[in-house]
Amino acid sequence: MQGVMNEESTISPDARAGGFLGSAPDPFRYDGNHELDPYEVSGMIAKHVPIGARVLDVGCGTGALATMLRDVRKVTVFGVEPDADRAALAAARGIEVHHGVLTPALAERIGQFDVVIYADVLEHLPDPLTELRTALPFVAPGGQILVSVPNIAHWSVRVDLLRGRFRYAEYGIMDATHLRWFTEETTRQLMAQAGIDVASVQQTAGVMLQCYRETRLASLPEEWRSRQVRRLSRMLPRLFGCQHIVVGRLRTPSGAR
């Protein structure tokens, strides 16, 4: 079985998004957005990665997350990235990267991992279910799959829809390269169909979203605004959460001990 990110996927989706934005988005727009904020995606993922683990970062991009995990959690990271320019930058940062996609042949070559990460990747794929199933052989016994996807039920998207707007953006929840959209419920359903048991789901705060920085809310004091956004994301995570962070484990066959 071929990985869903097939040969066609080596053409960056950024090149196909220009029609929604006027020009193709910056391919490095997410580079450097990885800090250990416990309310945001990198910090939440990092806390679930055991010290010294062997990690597979699928769709590793420029290697920003992989580099942070390597330095902070002392892990060994292997990256997979279909975009040549982003893969080259990740390699330049010292990450071992396979330019391409997941395949059975790659699984035989690189083996299994304690943690397989899909950090804001599945929403860019036409068939995320097949992609997750393709990843299962890469997970070591007792290992886990960590997934983050944007929350399409975020309040800002709901307000826009009430106003008759569905506006793509260069980055964020409405990134013009997104092909799939997730709520917490549909994220859980996807994981279950892939044969993955969900251990936990949390939501990020997303204090840097455009709705907080490019609207009237930007006039509020930044520290106060960020504190309130984090509080609301804890109180009403499905409404104010920016991303769903899912911790999954391979389903144990019925009757197995």
C-alpha cells in the first residue's frame, strides 16, 4: 500500500493556493513558531514526548518542531517531508530527513518509533485516513501517535459564517492550503477509523491568531488579551480552542492481553 502523500504530493500545496490569496503563500510561513508555551501546540506536543524517545515527525516542514524536540526532550528525530525546500532546511538544521512520503519500503529501512507526530499536517491531505493507516507500521509496541489539527469550530470561523464569509488566509485555521476541516468529534472519528485509540484530546489557545491581532481586539493590552484567550480556551475548548491536540495509541486487538 502506498502512503497517501504519493508522488503527486511532492508538488507543494502552496503552489496551488494562489487562486485563493492572489499569490502563493510563503512556504516558510510556519518556520520558527515553536516555543514551549504550555497552551500552544509545540509545548503541548513536547509534554507528551518521553525524554530520549525515538520520534518520527511526518510532514516535518523546516524542522523547527523537530529541532526543538531534539534540543529540549533529548530525542532522536527522523523527519519526512515532501517539499524539497523545506526538507533541505530541516536537513541543514541537523535533522535526518527523508524527502518524500511514508511507504512500506521506508518502514523497513528506518524501523519503528516511540512517537509518530503529525503536527498540523493531516488537514493538508486529500485522504488523511489512509495516511494515518500508512503510519501504523512505524509505531513501536506501546508507542503513540500525536496529532494536531485546526479547530474549524473556532468562534472566529463561526462568526464569519454567520456573516456569510468563508475567507481563506495565508496561515492559521483558514490556511488556503487546507483540504480537510476538523472538529473534536470528527478528529476522534478519524482516529478511530484508522485503528487508533484516543487517550486524550486538548485544545491550544491560539493567542497569535489573526482574529486577535488584526481586529479591534488588537487594541487591548497584549498580556491581558492573551491571558483571557488562554482562560477561555480552557473553559470552552471546542469554541475558543485553536487546535485539537490528540494523543493516540494503537488499538489492542480484541482478546489480546
